[in-house]
Amino acid sequence: MACRIRAHNWGATPLGPVEGWPGSLRTAVDMVLAMPGPANILWGPAQIQLYNDAYSPIAKDRHPTLLGRPAAENWPEVHAEVLAPIMEAAFASRATRIPDLNVILRGPDGQPEERAFDTTWSPIRDASGAVEGVLELLAEVTDRRRAQAALRESEARLRDVLNSVAEGFTLLGSDFTIRDVNKEALRLNRRSREELVGQSHWAAFPGSERAPIGALLSRVMHERMPGSLEHCYVWPDGRTSWLDARVYPTPDGGVAIFWRDVTDSKRTEEALRESEARLRATVDAVPQIAWTAHADGQYDYYNRRWYEYTGLSREQPAAQGWTTIIHPDDLTPAQERWGHSLRTGKDYEIEYRLRGMDGAYRWFIARGVPVHDAPDEEHPRGQIARWFGTCTDVEDMVRAREVLARGREELEALVATRTRELMAAEETLRQAQKMEAVGQLTGGIAHDFNNMLQGVGGGLDMARRRLEAGRLDEVTRYLDAAREATSRAAGLTRRLLAFARRQRLETKPVDADGLVAGMADMIRRTVGPGIAVDLRLRNSAGNVLCDASELENALLNLCINARDAMPEGGRLAIGTEDVQLSAEDLRRGDDPAPGDYVAVVVEDTGAGIPPEILDRILEPFFTTKPQGQGTGLGLSQVYGFVRQSGGLMRIGSTVGQGTTVRLLLPLHRHLETVEDPAATPVPERAGVARTVLLIDDEDAVRRPVADRLRELGYTVLEARDGPEALGVLASSTQPDLLVTDVGLPNGMNGRQVAEAAREQFPGLPVLFITGYAGTALPPGIEVIGKPFELDALARRVQTILDGGTAKTRQ
């Protein structure tokens, strides 16, 4: 191969043609010409004198010409650190060889690039031995170095991959020498890399050549076909493991082994087989038929009991066997129920008949439950994976049920007869208890009323005797005694009506705090100086809606009971509290609704009430006081008033510590108290002549009222009942006021009479008088209760006739 030689002056001395050069230089030129392969450069001191064409690609035309230019100009980036030391050594007669020289050079585009060279620098001497120049042999190995680096990087990545897999890897050469192993193989072997790599496989794993794995390795090595094997191996350290090995031939004549320890899996499989065997034996031993089905409902398993009962063979498909033995009448309902469970995922349960191997049908109850797989976002409960169920023989239960059904009518008839007998006995007992209660009630009323009537009769008798004797100054004393007995009788009837919740209440907004505070002085005088009275008021907004007089009577009654419970003195606390009652606080069905209440509390430090008596203290006429010192209606009256006012009464007591009574009335936050109008004095005579129609069937009631009204200048028309009153209305002029008793004989009550009168005379004022209004009266009417003072009645009549605002009685 011809090379073009580029020459230049050697140093500062011009040289002639090559053929005229000294022998040493001519020899160097010949070497350049004789070695066309590598790049050859002939250096003079610090500059190139000669190079062949192979050097041009390496230089990459850094300058138009390289000859005669200083090295520092040609290669400024490597001159100081690379070229200058090498050339200095070469001109100092030291040959230098650098097999792997890596430098950063600028390419033709001016960008730096890393390049690698193999270079040798040899000095050229003249006849005297002096160095005339340096011959550089230069070969670029950049591509080779890059290929080697890429190969090393690829090998590193491959090793990382092999080390990351969870299987052991062993590479064998064609002579069964271990060439490489990964980390998992070292871990499973419990040996280091140095202990394995380079050894014969048979030496590293003694006994393996006689084991099945040895035969597999030999076969793959010779046949060049992959193979696999699961075998039990005893390690050199005595361990025993089950190994799963897969062997593949490699291009260089060796084999690659991928293997993993499956000892735990084998043990799990063995345990699973044992567990399955035990479970199958258990399922086969149960008396029920057990079955399983796929998610779509196709049966795939029955236990031994199925085959023993049906006589079907195990080869027959399970899904077909079920439909062949069920009773034809039960097949459709069973399939519909099964389809419903499959669609909804609900448990399956039905009774049907199955034919046994003897041809007879027996009743079974089939039950099935779904088993779900893991839940996900679309199926929070998971999807149905399988069905498990049983069929239980209930033939005896069905027969017993039929027997019970046949006897049900007789049993029901017997129960009905016995129920009627029990109800009759219960009614008899209830009637007896009712008569006993009525006897107790009437006995108590008779006792008290007889005492009061005796007072009335005795007072009137003595008044008559004093009138006959002309001792008029003594008449008033006996009349006052009779009047006092009458008031006591009226109080007794009022307490009876309160107990029965039938009294008429004058309801209005009441400030409970103000009422208690206003009664404090009277209560202190009543209980006496031996008992300290404390007031504990709530001082908050809101009133209660009740009859203020009845609330005062109830509070006074409770304080008197507390006084009687502390004969040696003590402490009496009276107060009010805001209470919120929940549904849990209201235990009985007749309790008021939950909400806000005001509690009027009376708490004493007396003897307390024994538990056996506490349950009876609200019974009418029950009292623990000595004979004649109590009627037994006090607490009953309080209880009736509170319940009629929409509240409730709670009593707690501890023997030796005292008793607490709480009256809870509904709280009304937006009701304002109303002051009672001042009583109007009764005038001597009516200013204007007015006519009053007075109706009452009792002469003893009607005549005194009529006489008192006539004394005041009213014209009074009297009637004993409704028909007589209608006759009076038809024959007389229009009255200015109708005053009628509510309870009247002869087919018309007071309300009906008033309605008939108002049809004839629209707008006619009406005042009802009543001892007990068993008849419901419309709201907004005027009512006065018996017994009443005649002046009180006269005041009400005058107020109505004068057009005053009447107070509603409820």
C-alpha cells in the first residue's frame, strides 16, 4: 500500500530530498512507508516532520497543514499535560509505550470528545548516537474502548437482573465448571462466590451426579434441549430441601440452571392434602347432604351421603343428578328460589322432596350461602365466588307438623274456651276489686260527709231553737257553724273532683317563682318556728299555665304534710327548677310529652316514707295519720290537679332522711301573667230593671238564688227543667240573661236548653251553674260551681248584664 509522505524542514536546517537525507532519517522514512496500517509520525524537536495518510483521520484536519507547526499549536488542549512529557522523555533517549491513553480533544466542530489511543514513542539516533528525532506509532482505539465499556455495562446490567430475581442462577461451562452464580444461589447454598465459581459442579455438590439432577444436566448438555425437574436434595451441610430446577443449553456449549427452593410450598401442599382429606372425611361423616356450586349455580360436588341416599354414581354430573331426583311438584319452586338467590346474592332456603334409592320421597330442607371474593371499588362486598350448602332430612319434622296441624283446630278451640273462662274469672275479680275500691271510697266519703252534715244539721237545729226562744243574738253563731260545715263539704267534693281530674280549673299564666315567694310568710306561719324554711328559686324566664289557686292549695298541702313529718322540727326547702324531660325520663305510657318543665319542689328532713307505703300514698282516703286527723285525699288532690294541668308528680323518700315531692308543670316561655280584675262590690239595687230566667230542678237551690236576685231589683222567671223553661220563653218577653243548671232532668240538659234559647233569641247571655259538669261545655262560656255564695252569683250576674269582660272558666 503506497503512502504519501509529507516532509518539512528538520529543525531550522533545510533538508534536501528524502533520498538525500542521512541514513538514520532515511531509515525512519522507510519505516513510515513500510508500516501503512497504523498512523506513523516523525517528530522533530516539538514539531511534526513527517506522517502518513493513516494519521489524517486521527488528526481530523485540525489545520491546513500539520508539518512544521509547533505541537502546542496543533494540540493545545493536550500539549502541556500529555505531549510535552512524552516528547521530553523520547528526546532524552527513553522509549515510551502507552497502551491506553485517554484524552479529551476538540473535534472538527469544536466540541470536546473523549478519545483513546495505543501509542509508542521511539528515539532516532544518528551515527554518533545523538537523538535526531522521534518516531511515533499511533493507533486510535476509541471505538474498541467504547464497545468494551458497553459490554461491561451490559454485563453489569445482566448481573443486576440475575441478582434481583427470586430464583437461584448457576452457569456451567461445557466441562461442568461453575462459571457464575447470582446472589439468590449463594443465599440458598449458604456459601460465598469464591467457594463456588471455578469449581466443578460435581465437586461443589457431591452426590448430585447420582441424583436425578445429575442425569438432567448431562442430558441437556448433550442433547441441547431444555428440561426441568422437581427433586429432593441433601445439601453438603446436611439440610434437606425440595428444589425446582429448570435447565437451558447456552450457545457456548454449557448450560444455565434456574432453580428455587419449594420446600415450604411442598409442606403447604402436603398440609393442604392432609387438611382436605380430614375435611372430606368430616363432611362425609355428617348426616346431612353437603354440596357446593359454582358462582353461576352449577353444582360440582356432593358428599358421600348424597350418593348413599340417591344411589346415583359418582361419574354422573352433579348438576344433572339434582333435577332427576327432586319431586316433580317441587322442581319449579326450587328452581325459581335458586334463581332468585343467584340474582340477588341472598341465602337460599327451601323445603322439597327428594327420591331415595328405594324410590320413596322424603322431605329435605335445603340451605345455601354464598362465599364472596375480595372486595373492590365496583363490588364493595366482593363478587360471589362459590356456594356452599346442605340438605337436611326433615321428614319426621314435616310429619309432626302435619299431626300438629290436624290437632290445631282442637287446640285452638280448647285455648279459646280456656281464654273465655279466664276472662270471665278476671272480670269477676276486677268487679270484686272495683266493688272493694267503691266500698272504701264511699265509706270514706260517707264518714266525712256525715260529720259535715251533722255540723250543718246541728247548727241549723240550734239556730231554729234559739229563734223560737227569742234568743236572736245566739242565732248567728250556729248559722256560722253550719256555713263552715258547708264549706268543708264543698272542699271535700273539690278534692274528689281533683283526684278524678274532673274539677273545672281557672287556668292562666302563672309565675311559679312569684307564687312561691308570695306564699313564703304564710308557709312559715303554718309550719311553725321549729322548722326552718329555705327558698330556692330558679329566677329564669317563662311561666306555667295552671289554676293559681289550686297550685297554692297544692303547695300548702305539701308543706303541711312536711310539717307533720317533722314533729321535732327540721328544715323545709321550697324551690323551683328548670327541668328538661326526655323520652327516657318519662317511663309510663300516660306521662306527658318530652320537653321543658318547671319543677315546684318541696323537700323535708323528716322521718321519710317506708317503701311499702310509698306506693300507696296517692290512693284516695289512704292516710298514715291517726283517725280524724286526715281525710287521705290531700296527695290524691295534688296528683289530680297536676295531671289535669298537663304535668306529673314525682315522689322520692328515704326512711330517716326525709321526703322530696316534685310537681312538674309544662314551661311556657312566651306567656305573660294576667292580673285578676278587682272584685266588683255588689250594689244594693240594680240600676236598670233586668229579667233573668233561672232554671234548676232543686227548689233548695233555685229559691234562695231567685230571692237574692229579686232583692237586687231583678225580675226572675223560674223553671224546674228544660221543657218548662221553653214554655216560659214562649209565653214571656225576651229575658236579659239565662242562668241554668247543667244537669237537668226530663230529657234536656242545661247546654241543650241554652242552645234552644239562643235559636229563639240570638246572642242571649248564659251563665251555667253546676255541682259537676258531666256534660262537655263549649269553650268561652260563663260557669260558676256549686256551692257558691249568693253574693258571688249576684256579682257575676251584674258583670254579665253590665257588659263586663267575663273570665273564662275551664
